[in-house]
Amino acid sequence: MSKTLLGTLTIGQAPRADIVPILEAHLPASVSCLHAGVLDGLTRSEIATRFSPKRGEAVLTTRLLDGSSVILGKPAVRDVLQQKLTMLEALGCGVIVLLCTGEFSGLACEKDWLIEPDRLVPPVVAVMAGKHRIGVVVPLPEQMASEAEKFRPFALPPLFAVASPYAEGLDALASAACELRDGGAQLVLLDCMGFTELHREAARAACGLPVVLSNALVARLLAELV
């Protein structure tokens, strides 16, 4: 890859203190990063005005710079994502990675590489799992339905449980992992870029199953490209 400027694009505010260290742990030292976010520079009131979910909309959750979280309407986020992609490309990023596992149709760069976790993580994990049943942890209850389509590559329909990476403590995640195991899951996927190695270890300790961390998987594969 001739260019070594990597753009990262979060649906929250950049830089993401929870995700960037995981990326940097796997990327070559020659790669520099330019971080951008959909909510950069916005106050909580401005975020509420522009991105609060409308009735019936798919929802997403993300982190702000102060460490707090917000819930956003997916259509409004999608509209800004493309603008931010265009900006990062204009600034010289040769590769841009979306720091969200949500599914967004129609995003594109004019000539640069765009890495979308929703297109990458499910098929890779499906191949890893083979005929074993997957358990998926999503941050919001609504996402069990809104994000289900991307898991069609799985040989068996996945099981779902809910736990947010932005909640205090790890008890909810441990309970979710055990719920999936007790329901027949043989591998757990943490389907949000906000989960960290601490979350992976907590889930694995609780349920005793292999646990896949979405952002670590993306970082490992991204390192092969840059």
C-alpha cells in the first residue's frame, strides 16, 4: 500500500480512547492515523436535536469524548457518515475504516479503500464458526432485529443477548455471555466496536467460550491491507 495515512471514522466523537489503542496495537509503526467522528464538535443538546431517534427508526449507541454514551437514530447518522468519508478522502487518507459494526448501505469512497466492519466481521466469524452456533452480544435490544440481516452468512441462526460496552461494570455482559452459552451458543461475538479486551476477558471468564472482539478482528485484518 503506497499511502500510510489511515482515516478512522466513528459515529461518536473522535478520537475514541477505547478503540484507538486496539488499532495501534496491530497496525505497523509506519501508519499514521487521522481520526474523525460524526458528532465531533457538537454539544449534547445539538446531538439530541439532530440525531435523536424518531419513532420506528433503527438505533445505534456510541461514546462521546467525555466517556458518556448517547443513542442515535441510524438514518441521521448515515447521512453524515458519507460527508465525513468525503472529508477524510480529501485530506489524503488512503484507507478509511468505519469504527461501527452497524450496517450502512451505499457508503463509498471515490478511489480509496473503505473498510466496513459489518461487511467484514460476520462472514469471517461465520467461517470460523463453521457448523457451531454463534451467540451475538449487541448493545441495544432493538439491534437484535435491526442488525440481524448481516448475520445471514451463518450456518445456524445466531442467538442474541444484550449488554452495552458503555454500561458501568461488567455484570450485564457476564450475564449476557452466560445466557448465550446456556441457550446453546458455542462461540460469542461482541458486536460493537466499543467493546474492549477487558470486556472480552470478562465474557470469556463468565461463559467459558471463545469470545471474538469485533474491533480486534478488524484491526488484525486491517494491518494486512496497510
